[in-house]
Amino acid sequence: MRVTASPSKRRSRSRSRPVRDLKESGCKRLEVTTTQRGVYPDERAIKLMSDEERRATRNGTIAQDIRFTYQISYCRSGRFPKEAGG
């Protein structure tokens, strides 16, 4: 018997938006935000939670939606710019 997680319970999503133009033509600094639904925090994450967050997740036994944001320099042609510009 094979058990798999329901697609509705484990969804991840990404979106990006331009932050600023770079010196190189056709290149921009992008901010990418990725979210994942239904994530259970590990021990390290539980230690970093405030008392209120710990209570809200019943000490990590309730899944959370997690968001991670990072920036990357990228060109319209699909390549990375010659200078990072971060």
C-alpha cells in the first residue's frame, strides 16, 4: 500500500517582482518569495519561536505556512549579469 500526501496539503508557490534595474541592459534585481503550506517546524524553529507562536502552533504540532524571500540578479535573456550588483 502506497501513501502520498494530498496535493492540497503540500503546496508551494513562488512569485517574483523586480526590485531595481542593474547597470547592464535588460538586467534587473529580482525579489523572489516562495511559500509552502503545511510545514511542521523542526526543533531549531521551535526554539526560535516566541511564546505566542509556540502557543498558536501547540508547540510545533500544528502545521504552518512558511514564507522565504531572497533576491537574485537576472537578465531578460536568461543569463546572469556579468556583475552581481547585489
